[in-house]
Amino acid sequence: MELKPRIREIRENKGLKQKFVAQKAGISQQQLSDYETGKAYPRIDKAYKIAAVLDCKVDDLYIKHP
């Protein structure tokens, strides 16, 4: 099963800039970019922080593909 990131989609739907979300989540803008493109996956603590900033559940950050 592959996880496809939805972080960018959620962030853009909320009208938030990448830099703002990264700062509020305590990560670098490059890290957030890597998470959004699927180049890297956040540790669970970072995923919870990103979800909190985006006001969503951690599960919402990814789409499961068979």
C-alpha cells in the first residue's frame, strides 16, 4: 500500500502559505516541501503538529492507494 500525501492540497484549500505552516509546525520549509511531494514522510510527532496547524486529523494528510 502506498501513501500519497495530501498536505499541499489541504494547505492550499485553507489558503495557507508553506512558510507559515512550516513555522507553526516547527519544521523547515524544505522539510514541508519534501513531505508534500512524498520525497520524505514526517515522523508521527511532526505529522501531529502539521495536522494541528491545518486543523485536520493525521489520517487526513494521506490517501491510501492499494
